[in-house]
Amino acid sequence: MSKILSSSFMIAIIVSLGGFVFGFDASVISGVVSFVAIEFDLNEWEQGFVVSAPTLGAAIASLIAGTISDRIGRKKVLVSIAFLYVISALFSAFASSYWMLVMARTIGGFAFASLIIAPVYIAEISEPANRGKMISINQFNIVIGISVAYFANYFLLNLAQSNADWVVALGITDNVWRWMLGIELIPAGVFLLLLTFIPESPRFLVLNGQKQQAREILTDLHGVEAMEIEMAEIEQKSHRKEASILTGFRDLFSKNMRLVLTIGIVIAVIQQITGVNAIYFYAPSIFEQSGVGTNAAFVQAIWVGVINVVFTIVAMLLIDKVGRKPLLIIGLLGVFISMSIVSYGFKNATYELDTNAIEQVQLEPGKFEGMIGVKYENDLVFKQALQSRLSSREFKTHQAQIIQESINIQPELVLFGILGFVASFAISLGPVMWVLLAEIFPNHLRGIAIATMGLINSGVSFTVQMLLPWEISNLGNAMTFMLYGIFAIIGLVLVIWLLPETKNKSLEQIEQELVPNRV
């Protein structure tokens, strides 16, 4: 690898550590939610809000992050983001109530703006031939963070169950969920420290009249010859800097931008509406629904992380060779097939309690009067029968074990379908969305545009996360996952119809093709 690429590559890795912290922060809740549901006696909506609260914070941050980065610079915003992650982890670990936990996680959600700023920053320091790979580093770090969170949760769960003296002394046995949330302080602190070493975006500097500094940074990154070419392209567009936020939004929603805006909205919506964060943030809970038990569910969640990492690497290798559009087509087809398999697995599941199962659950046999020996054809009817006989706390505490003892299912279908979904997403919607959003919008609108797309993306993500516990309780497992498959087919049609290919083109060339009337 050349020195020139190594320099920008190392900077991209540092900036993308925000993706790692995001992935960890977002997915660590998958192991926490069942504990806090019992700790604070939460209903389905409250459980959904604990999980989705950061995304609500992200939606708010999306309104201002891009615009602020256009005013004060990408680097300052990234440093602020890292600080918010530190604060969120600290207060989440010491949350003494449901609302304190929600507020702490919402603060962390403000830091999710890294998903918007990091791709913009990386796109602006990258050469066209490597831009897809460089931006994909952020997505790669996200999936690494997700995987590490699953490993950390499983490791801490086993520690808590070991009852070793030092484990009890540290409070891990009684407060394992607090340790799961608090350990995020380590990567968040490292991210904050390393950000002090990165330069400002050269495109931001040009747009703000600091051309000499921009020339020096581009020379260090890409060499003198490439710097001259890039500076000429950037300066050609630099006169478009808008005087106000209102003017920027008016330009974004103008007739000339209609195609670009439509593409951005479609990609931002389908990335989330197909259910990725429902899978990532509720993975152990979903696997518990297939009857494998709590510990095995945490193990299977680790496989989600591993598959995510492997296929994100595949996407990084292919995105600048195969292109963005083919990967999206392959991925959306895979999502549909995978969700159909999961839905089929749950659709054919039945539930039946016998006396041996009741003994394993260790609840009074009389609580299950009228249920023993009765075959239930779907999860909805079975859970309703349980809830009519058990208290709220009993149901939350023993649900996983009761399902494990009573279900008749092919759990490998659910596991295969979930892992297939993760692979399909990781090779397509995961990295490709952020690459496309960083590419298709003009330089002078990129901050505002990606902020708007981030708001839409976060809004859909919040809805998906918030609704999942309610959907499982009211629509059932099979219908919930089939809906994600249907949304994937709709997304596939729109991608084939609307999306152009952007590989191997400069940001200025892409702008000229998609917004030809701008001069």
C-alpha cells in the first residue's frame, strides 16, 4: 500500500472508530433489555423505548449535525460526538430508574450523528478509485462494534453466572446489565483521544476560504499532482456556498434536486424498514422465541456478529469493482428470501406443555391449569394463555424457559434465516447506503442533505425498534418477519428503477450527471 493511501487510510480508520462505538452502543442493549424489563417492570412499549431511545436522539441530531459541520467543521463535530458517547455510557451504567436510562441512552443517540458526519468526512478526504472502500471502513467498524457487543454480553453473562468471589465483589452477579452498558467507556474514550490527531476536511476548508490549508492537507493525503486536480474541481464548485440554512434547504428541495432527493430517501428508508435494527438490537430475544434458551440465544447472537463482519469485508472488496447497484439488488433479494425462511419457521411452530416441562420451569403447577397437554398452533395464542395465568414479572422472567420447554419448531430454520438476512444486509444496504449518500449530493449541499437523509433513516429505525415488542406480542413472530421481506421486495423494485451507478466517478462528475442543470 502506498504512503499516500496509508495516510488517508489511517485517518479513515480513526474517524470510523465512531462506527465501532455506535455498533457497540446500539447492540449492547440486545443483552440488556431482558434484564431491565424485569428490573424496572417494563411493558412492551417501554421495552421498545429503551431500545429505540438512542435512535430518537439520532433523529434530533440529524436535524443539526450536518448543518453544524458545514459551519464549524467536521472535526469539531466528531470530537463532540465522542464526548457524548462517554457521557452516555457513564450515566447508562448508573441509571437508577427507567427514565434515567432512557435519557442516558438518548444522549448516546445524539452521538449517532457520527453515522452522518463520518461518511461525509471520509468521502471528502478520499480519491474516487478508493472512496467506496474508504467509506465502507465506517460500516466495517460498525459491524465490529456490534460483534464485540455480543461477545461482551455473553462473556459478562457467563461471569455473572459463575458466582466467583471477585465477580460478586465487583457487582457483576447482581448488576450484569450495568457492566454491559458501562464497558462502552473504553472504546468511547479511545475514540475521543484519537480524534485530536486528524486534520479538518479539505473541502470544508475550501468552502470556508482556507484554501492554503486545504492544499497542504490534500498534498499530504494524495500528492501534489492529485491535489491540483482536486483543488480545481473543488474551487469550481466553491462559489455555491449558501448564505443560510433556509436557502440550503430550499435548494435541496428544488426541482433540479428531485431525482437525487428521491434516490436518497428511498435508500434511507429501505435500509431500515427491512428490519436490520430489529435483528441487531433484539437478537437474543428473537432467538429465545425459537426455544433455544437464554444462554444459547446469546451464543447465536455472536454468530450474527461474526457473519456481519465476514460479509462486510466481502462488500468492501466488491463495492468499487462490482458497483453499488448490483450489490443492492443481490442484498435485497437475499433479505426477502431470508425473512421468508424465518417467517416459515415460526409459522409452522406449535406449543405444548407437559408435566415435565412444568417441573423444569419451577413455578406452581396450578398456575398452568387448563394448559397442560393442550397443543397451541401459534405463539400468539400460547402467550395469551400464559399471560392470563402468570403475573407480568413471572411472564418476563420465565418466558424464555417456558418457550424452550414447550415449543416444537425447527430452530435451525430461524437461525439460518436470520444469518442469511445479516449476510444480505452486510453485503449491500449496510455499507452501500452511506457510500451513496456521501456521493450523490452536491458538495455545497452535502451536509444538509445527509442530515435530512439521516433524519429519515433514524425516524424509520426508531419506528422499527419501537414496534418490534408490540408486533411480536400482537401480530406474532411469523407475520412480523414476513413484513420485513415484503418491504425488501418493494425496495428492490425502486432500486432497479431509480438508482444510477456511481463507482469510479469523482464527486463533481456525479453531481454533473445527477444535477445537470446546476452550473
